[in-house]
Amino acid sequence: IAFIVSGVVYTILALAALMGLIGAIGRKRGLVATYSTFMWFHLAAQVAVGAFFIYALFQNNNELVTQCKEQVNRVNNATNAANTNTSINADDACQLFTKWGRVGAIISLVVILLIELYCCFIVSRYVSQLTDEQSFRAVNRNVHVEANAGRSSGYYPHEPINAGTELLGKEDKGHDYPYAQAQHSFGHKA
């Protein structure tokens, strides 16, 4: 049953990833947002499954040690039958194996979850960027169309609309702030 559930979850995630890829190529915010939502749900499910996995690792410690001892005893019996003098201490080997096996499992789980969390942040940030671009085009639709006549760009300038200098050059006053004028601006060619 676990394999069936896992297969269904990863099939749905693969379809969502395909939608996200198509959305990223076509800059479709809805498709990328759907993929982002699926990624966040998958991360939550991974955290829950990981917590259960860690609980099961620590809960079934005696069973794991017993199974390990049986395997070590089989190996020892096989080496004794082959007349080799290598013998493994089952208690020490199994305690060490279960200890470091648990540590390795926890570290790998944490690394995987951190990578997936980072991926979720990347996709969510891209959805925010597409939302900003969409709102920029909605506000400046006429200006954008006139400025980019003949070329279809899906990109927008990453600068604030007012840039924080709108109060420096008031039109109703007789004197403008000199550094707000174009000839005094940074990068102006004399």
C-alpha cells in the first residue's frame, strides 16, 4: 500500500512539475503557482513522513538489533564453514550499525528537506516575480505597448515606478532641486 500511495503522490508531483515547466517557459503565473502549491504540500508531507520514519527508527530499535545479530551470526557460520578465522562480534557490530545508521538516516533526511525547502522558496519567489510583472504590465499597459512597439517582451524593468525621487522636482515651484534634473543625474553624458 505504501508503494501505491508513494507512486500516486510522485505521479501527481511529476504532472505538477510538468505544468510548472510549461508555466516557466511561457511565463504563465497560474501554472507556476499551481506547481508552487504542490511543492509546499509535498514538503509538508515529506516532513510528516520523515517524522514518522525517525519515530519508527527509534521505536523498533530492539527488532533492528535482533535482525542484525541474526545476519551477523549467519555470516559467522558461513565463515566458520569455510575454515576462515574471521569472526565478528555481533553485539558490538549491531549496536554500532544501528547507532550510525540512525545518525546517517536523520542527516540525509534533514539535508533532503532543506534542499526541498530551498526549492519551494525559489518557486514561490518566481511566482511573486511573475505577479509583479503582471501588475506592472496592467498599470503601464499603454506606456509599455508604445515603448516596445514591434517587439514582444515579457520582461519588465526591475526598478520602482517612482524611484523615491518624485518629490524632488515639484512642478508648481519656481525652483527645482538641481540634482533631480537630467543633466546632473548619474550617468548623464555631457
